[in-house]
Amino acid sequence: MTTLSFHPVKAITTGEGGAILTADIAVSERCRGFRTHGVVRDPMRFRRADGPWHHEMQWLGFNYRLTDFQAALGSSQLRKLDRFVGRRRLIAARYDEAFAGFEQVQRPPIPDWAESAWHLYVLRVSSGGPQRRQFFDWLRAAGLGVQVHYLPVYRHPYYEDLGYQVGICPVAEDLSNRSVSIPIFPGLSDADVERVVAVVSQGIQETLG
């Protein structure tokens, strides 16, 4: 089973929402039920049939359907997907080239067998903590919309209240403590990309030594 997000910052968008892909018929039927309040309309699955109007809520679901407007937007975006991903890959290649000479940061690793759609471009600062914060704040002050992706899920208060503690996933925590995502989206012009390169390069030199 694979899940897809159609959030506005993803490769294509429906404004919000997502999709589930599965080859398992049972999983598919269950998901369709959750999508529509747990309602079943297949007579072969009814517990009883009171008439042609009959339908049954067989488990607890919700209204997880995309609106028609969202579905139309997503369908139109599918035709642009190759162009969107192609542009992201060009930007990532420029970033790879620009930041290859900086030992203070690590570029996103891509295995030989994989090809990224570059939803994010995440630089990893060699040492986290105060240095990452200085780098992040410097870039924000320079006008770049940088972000950290992501805080480990169990570090959120809801999970902390359930008993999850710092240290249970040290690799994830280390990655989170050293990460800074820089702008990457198809709407960036070549001039925008070069500005990001210039500002990040200066930020590395100013804050990371």
C-alpha cells in the first residue's frame, strides 16, 4: 500500500487531501468505506435489504472525499507533473553543484538505484544545536523561506504525554537537529535559484565557519 499527499507544496496538489494506492481488494474496500462514513451500498455485502434505497453504515468512517473542484484540479495537474518534477530536478542539480565544495553541510544523498522527485531539498549541517540555529536564523533574516523537516513525531506533546521519550530514535533526532530545508518548487525562476545559492553560500560562510 502506498499513500500520496496532495498538499499544496507537493509535486501536484488538490489544495489538500491525498490518495491511497493498493492492489489488495479488501484494503481498497475498507478505504472506500472509511471515505464515505463507513457506508456500504453493495447489496452483496448487506446484512439485510429493506428496499432499493437501502444502504448500511457497517463501521465508523468519515467524509474523506475530495470535492469535485479538488478532483478537477488534481486531474489537470497530472498533465503538468512531468514538467513540475523536471523543474525541481534542474533546481536540485544546481544546488548540488553549488554546495558540493562546502564541508560544513551535507547535500541530500540519493542512492544509485533511486531517482528523486525533490519534494524537499534538505541540507544537513555538520554539527547541530546552536550552529544549525544560527544558520537557520541567518537565512530567515536574509529573506529565505527555510524550514526544518521534520521534528520526530514522538517529540510532539501528544506523544510525550503517552510516555515517548527523547532518545528512542537517535538517528531521527540527529537528522532533525541538523536539517535545514531550502526553497525548491517549480515556480522558482533561474534568478530566484541563483539568489538562493548566493544567500545560502554566504550563510554557510558567515555562521558555520
